[in-house]
Amino acid sequence: MKKISFFLVLFLGCTLIAQAQFRGGIGYQNSRPLGSMAMNINNIHQFKLEGLGKVWHTRLWLGGEIGLGGYASRREPIMFEQNGTITNTYINVSNNVTNFGLMAQLDLLKRFNVAMPYLHAAVNTNIYATKLVIEDPEDEDGCEPLDSEVLRRDYAASASLGVGVRLALFNQDSRFCDYITMGRTMLDLRAFYTLGTRVSYMNANEMNNHNHSQHEPRANTESIDIQFRNRQTNDIHAHRVGTVFNDPLSHLGIQATISVSLGE
């Protein structure tokens, strides 16, 4: 009975898919921050996964995407000074960006032979996360952090508009369930503009070799302070280890994806 049910479900699935068109792909996206964000962070690099299905009897594709990446991960020297005592150590900074959402594409030609230009739109939830890890200073006369790890996270909604083109690379002409043509491999190139709500994020450009406690925060910023203990006097004090900015999300992105079709 179980085998009969399995083959029945498989047959129904093949029959439904045979009448539809799908495609999925994996790609690389490079987003350049614009406006006030451009002064504070580097380009965002992400790997993207996406899948779309074509609406019957139309040139419209609907689907979803997920992106994983970041804009800075590095180990930097940092110096603290308190009452004439200088402490040198290292701080590890990891700035990650994750997004997921829905996307739509409208083909501009009726038939796809060699190239298919299209219009692109997407709505996403974006997660900006920064992790700071302060290494324990080797200097026994200096200061030691009481909390060596800081994690900051914020969310933003965004919408994207752009254009792209899918280029046919080759067809494998393989079949599944005797009905479904699969194996068209394509190179998908697109450019788009993204605008979103305000988001808090770490300023990667400020992680360099100077005493952060001597710098006043700028407008729309928040200072990240960590408590330290002076090993000589047991005095508890705070040092600034970074800056969090809050700006509207604004990016100009390009993406290259290798995708495989199913049902075309």
C-alpha cells in the first residue's frame, strides 16, 4: 500500500510539473552602499539562492530568494589608555548581512532562444549583524575586558527594482518522468536599485589602531562601550570599541547567477 501511495504521489507530481516551468540557481551579488551608508561601510558581498516558477500562459515569473554574506570580517589592533596605562590588544570584527524575500520577473520577449531580457522586482527582509570579539591583552599591567564579546543585530525591509538578461549556455535535453524537459543552463545577469527602511549597522572603517574613547560620536550614531578592569587597581571603567550608525538602506547591486530550468 505504501509503495502504491508513493508512486501515485510521484505520478501526480510529475503530471503537474510537466505543465509548469521552474528554474533555480545560485549566484554572487555585489551591492554598493549609496547615500550616507556609502561613507561608513564597504561593498556587501553575498551568495544568493533563488527559485522561480512561471505563471501559466504569461511571461511572469514568481519566486523567492535568500542571500548570505557580509561587508567586513577582519582582525585589527586596538589601543586603550586609562590613567597613563596603555593597553594593546586585538579586536575581531565580523559584519554579516542576511536577506530573504519574494521576487518577480517579467520576460520582455515571447520566446527564449539565445537571450531573454526581463524586468526585476523584489521585496526583502534584511538582517544586519555585527559580532565583536576582544582578545585578552597579554600585558599583565594593562586592562582586561569584562565582556569580550558583543553582538548587535537590526532588521530592515527593502524593495528592489532593476533589469536583467538570461543567456542560454547549453541544453542537456534530459528528461524526468518521461514528460519534463530539464537541463537548460543559463547565465543570469541583473542590475537593480534597493531602497529600504532605516537600519543600524557597524562602522567597519573605524576599526583601526587608535583609542576610540578619544573620539566623539557623530550624528545618528551610537557608541559601543565595553567595561574593562585595570589589573593593577581593579578600577572598572569603559572604553569605546566601535560605532553603530543608523541610516536608510540604499544600495546599487549587480548579480550573476547560474540557473537551471525545469519544464522549458
